[in-house]
Amino acid sequence: MALVSAKEMLTKAKAGKYAVGQFNINNLEWTKAILLTAQELNSPVILGVSEGAGKYMCGYKTVVGMVNGMLEELKITVPVALHLDHGSYDGALACIAAGFSSVMFDGSHYPIAENLEKTKELVGICDSKGISIEAEVGSIGGEEDGVVGAGECADPGECKQIADLGVTMLAAGIGNIHGKYPDNWAGLSFETLDAIQQKTGDMPLVLHGGTGIPEDMIKKAISLGVAKINVNTECQWAFQEATRKYIEEGKDKAGKGFDPRKLLAPGTEAIKATVKTKMELFGSVGKA
């Protein structure tokens, strides 16, 4: 199956009160693990690519080629969107040209007028090509490829301004952060989320920083209009822990345990297990 826009899968998710997971990819193992798990669970899925990860994987065209090749070779039939995560204006244009089926323009660090102007232009380009587009209001806390946010809450009125431009989905800061949540984290602001949904109607909302948010908060966020949840750090932790265990047990020294295909296998399986758990929590299993 060819790559698809995220629009249909997220519209269905919002109406059905579940969420589609965006799982960031960092290499071949990451991509393969996520696609196989989505196929096994009959779940739609979004593959996220940060600008840093895109550079690491030798550019956006390389990523598109790898993903398209896997869709064919692995006989993937569930809907898959390839999405730029926290993209700059130039990054979004580059991904559109390379063949991504979805992009995020993160203009949250600009004054709202400039965010609106740049988002509007990209909406027009994406619409003409059938590509979905995500915009952001109010920066997400933590660090994502050098962009640091404190986890502030978005202004619902500004969210409506961005939503009215015709974006496919909207990421709004509601106290969520990227990476590990600190011990003194105050939790998600459901009051803000509810106010944003009331202003934006049927617009699918996006929750960034899905790693470490308690399950009950995830479920409540979905009930209040979140239809896309981003997960990255949790897969990285799982991969690291499984790989560390393999080496600490000396398995890399036994036979041909040093072969990358064997060395990286436990980490890959750990990613699969993490993705499965998240898809079950988000409610997307069987929704392809």
C-alpha cells in the first residue's frame, strides 16, 4: 500500500474516540518494527521523522525510499503516513518535494501573525498535493531537535485562528513536554484542552510528548478530542535497555552475536512491544 495522508485516519479516530500513534523512526530497525506491529494489530500508523533524524538517515529522499520499499517488501496493507515532526518552513517544503505524505510546520516560536502567515502558505501547498499538515500553537515543553519549550498552555483563541486556516490537525501545548517528565510536573491541563476543542470543533488534536503521561490522562485527553499521540523517547528507552542487556550478558561475544542483525534484534523486539502497548492504550487496534 502506498503512503497516505493522515487526514482520513485522524478524522476517523476523532469521530471514534481513539487516537493514532505517531512513532518516530531513527533507522531501518525502528521503521521495520513499527510497520510490522501496525500490520499485526491492523492499526493505522504515522511514522514521524524529525529534521535531525532525517539528516542522520541521509536525507528525506533516502527516508522516503526506505519506507516505500518496506511497504512493498513487507506487504503492508494498513494506512501509513510518513510525517515530518516539528518541521521548519524550509524543512516542510523539502519533505513535500521528497515525497512525504504529511508534514508538521512548527511555527509556535514565531509571533502569532507570522505563524499564521507561514502556516497559511503551507496549507495551500499541501492541499494542492493531497498532503496532510499539522500546525502548532504554544510550544511543547522539553527539547526536540534543539527546540526547547517550557510546556506552556496554548491560547484557545490562537488555536482557532490556526485551525481556521484549514490545517489537518493541531498540536496545542497543554502542559505536555518532550522526553522524561520531571517529578514536579503539574500534569496536563484538561481545562485548556477542553477550551481548545470547543473552539476548533471536529479538528483532530495532537498530543506531543506521549512518553511518561499516565494512562488515565491519555484516555481523558482522547475523550477531549486528541486523535494523534506522539511517542519517541519510550521506544528509545526500550531499545537501549534491551541492547544493554544483550551486551551485559555477553551475547555479543558468543558465536556470531556481534553480527548487527543479532546485536540489534533484542532492541527491535523491544520497540515492537512498546508500540503494541501504546496502540492498545490509544485504541487504534483493529481500526485500519
